[in-house]
Amino acid sequence: MITLDTALNYAPEKIRNIHIMGICGTGMAALAGMLQAAGFTISGSDSHVYPPMSDFLHQLGITIYDGYNAENLATKPDLVIVGNVITRKNPEAAALAESALPYLSFPQALSHFFIRSCISLVVAGTHGKTTTCSLLANCLYKTEETKFDPTFMIGGIVKEFAANFRLGSGDYFIAEGDEYDTAFFDKESKFLHYRPQIAIITSIEFDHADIFDDLEQIKAAFRKFVRLIPEDGLLVANLDCPNVAEIAAEAKCEVQGYGLYRKENPYYWMLGSQQTKDGATSFQIYRQGKLWHTTEVKMTGRHNCLNSLAVTAVLHKIGLSPSQINKGLSTFAGVKRRQEVRGEVDKITVIDDFAHHPTAVRETLAALKAGYPGRRLVTVFEPRTNSSRRAIFQKDYISVFDYADMVLLREPIPIDGLAKEELFSSKQLAEDLQQRGQTAQAFADTTAILDYLQHNSAQGDVIAILSNGGFDNIHERLLKRLESRSK
């Protein structure tokens, strides 16, 4: 087990060459691109060097070392950035510990090189961070005003920019504020490095069971985050979530609450009536108890309207007009892997979505059911996160598939070191759903699911595939099977 010298945890004044450990992660590759665009010479290492991330980095001319080795630091870079994937047992981390090279974590680097010179807009919460950040970025960009031209780092590919990062010329940095831990040498949450001036908290629920023991530990992290917002800052808080309301009450800055419409004790911002048609939702916005504006987003689901409402609060605070806000929201093209249509064959629509937490699964399926009325909704779910592969959400998942007409579940890959009773069971969930009168089945692997869908899907089906990973490329494989079937 290695220990890094804390005296070397800094960014030196003169930096030209930067080496990134764990460069092929989505966020790390984006950081590499941003740093190179800012004029630095970048190299990196990873144990999983393969497309599309390797192609992206090679196109930028970045040197990538396949595997972690002491030799990767032989050039003695001016700074080493250590990714969250790196452990104390990593041989390259051991070499770093023996060197005199300065080092930073990913959040420290993002803060040092980009956030500290901007006004930081941070979106935090268990759900909706990526979509909310992307909406915010699109709205600022569509103003076509230099001061609003956004710089951002987001956890998904924003279709407007075909990227998850951007260097803008304006005053604002948009950061996706993750409560996950920073690095093996810093177990505090990432978002504590992001210097929030204005922050959104969408929700607070238990998640990340691999690093948090319970909900109270997560709330403690959010308390620290809220304390970072200065007195002249703003917290936009979803007060429909009791945990968020509890944390927001402790803020020293202004708090503007948002949530569903209510006559008694109205929030500062409220979501009024919503109407969904042809994959878009128009909705009313109430401000301080009065109807303020009606706008539209090209997405379905109440949760996406609430995300848009939170974005509206931030944009109003920094000076955008209702017409500018409306332009940004109504032209938002979406984010990859969020209700993303991957293809349509024989009138069967295949959709990819990142939902994995029980709440996210429920809201996503509700949105899809509203967006595709009269069609059979077939849901394929892969429990893949550290939390969803544990038994902690076994009972919670039983009620979240109510909007699905058919549920197909992949058995998860077991977590090493956990007893069988501590692990999530797709077979048990399928049985529980069947007892509720639902059509549900568990499968040992992805190929078995594809075999079933090939023989049992029908014209008009909407097949929603939910996973936070690649799911063995199930989307493209399914589309190819459906094409061969229709010939």
C-alpha cells in the first residue's frame, strides 16, 4: 500500500507537460482534450485502451501508454493528474510515490486550470445532473452573447456540441457536481473542489453503496457542499425532496426553492400544467406564486420539466430574459444515452437510457410511456452499478417498473467478497413482478435477452434499454437482429 507525499499535491507555477493516469475514462479524456486545447502537452496511461476513447485521444495527437508502468513517468512530466480509477496498488502510482513529481486529482485539476477563473455553476444531486448541465450549457450558448459563451465538463455527450466538454469565451463554467469520492488519496466528494457560486441540487437519495454506508453520510457530503456557496451566491433547491429541503435550510446564501405547483406555501419557482405531444413537452412556469412563462422542451417526463425549471432559475439569476431562456430550452437537442433513440426497424423503436437507480428507472419509464402513447413498452434492465448489484435496492425495484408492459432483466455480475444474500437477484425481482401481474423474466446473459427479443418483439414496440454501461453493445446487436428478421 502506497502513500503519496501531501507536500507534492499542488500545481507548480511553470507547467508544460502533463501526464494523466487513467486517461481513457470519459471525464479524464475530456480533461485531456481541454488541457491540450489550453496549450499543454499531454500524455496518458490506462489499462483499457480501445475505441472510441482511444481514437478520440489519438486524433488529438495525445500519446497513450497501454498499461500502467513506472516507465510511463520516465519523461518526468511537470504535473501528474491521478484519476479516480487508480488504486494504491497501481504500479504507476507506486512510481509516482517514489518520485518528486507534483500531482493533482481530476477535480483539483479541473478547478485549478478552468473553474477558478470563472463563475462556477454546479449541478449536484442523485438524479438529473447530466441533463440539467446540458440544458444550462445549451441555453447559455444559444444567447450568442460572448459573456454567456459557456465552458463546461459534463458526464454525457451533449448533442448540440457532439462533446462532453467545451472551452468557451464567457464568464461561466458549468460543472457536473458528483458526490463520489475524489481519488485514492482524497476520499472527500468531487464536488467539494468545484467552488460553487450558484448551485442546483436536484435530489438527494442513497446511492454509491461502495463508498457511503448510509444516507446520512451522503447528506453530510451535501452539507459540506452547500457551505461552500458564498453568502452572495445562490442555491436552487428541489424542495419537493425532503432531504434537499433539510440541507437547503442550512445554507448561508439565498435559496430559491423549486418543485411542483402548490397553492399553500408556494416555492419561488413551480412547475404548472404539462402537455406532451410528439416527443415534446410544453409546461407552465410559476414564479413567486404567479404564472410567469410557458415554454417547451423536446423531451418527455415530469423530471425533465423540473430539470428545465431549475435551469430557468439559474438563468434568470444571471440575467437572461424569458425569450432567451425559451430559445435555449426549446432548441435543446438532448444528451446521448438519455431517452436516446438508437434506431427503428419494422416499426420497433430501440431506446438507450442511463437510468439505473430505482427513482430514475421509474421516472424514465413514466416519461417514455407518456411519450409513446398506445405502444407496448418493453424494458430491458441491466443492474450494473455497485449499488444496483447489491440487495439494498431489491425491494425498491419492485414498484418502479409499473409503466412497463414487459420487463426483461439481466442477472448482474456478482461483486467479489459479498455473500449471496447481500447481492441483487434479477430472478427474485422477476418473480416479485410476476406476483404483481406483470410480464417479467430474468436472463443469464445478454445473448439470451437478444434471442428472446428477436422472437417476441412486435411492430409498435418501444424497447427501452436501461444501463449505465455498454451492455455488451446490445442496442446495435438488437437492431441488426431485427433487420435480419424483417428481410
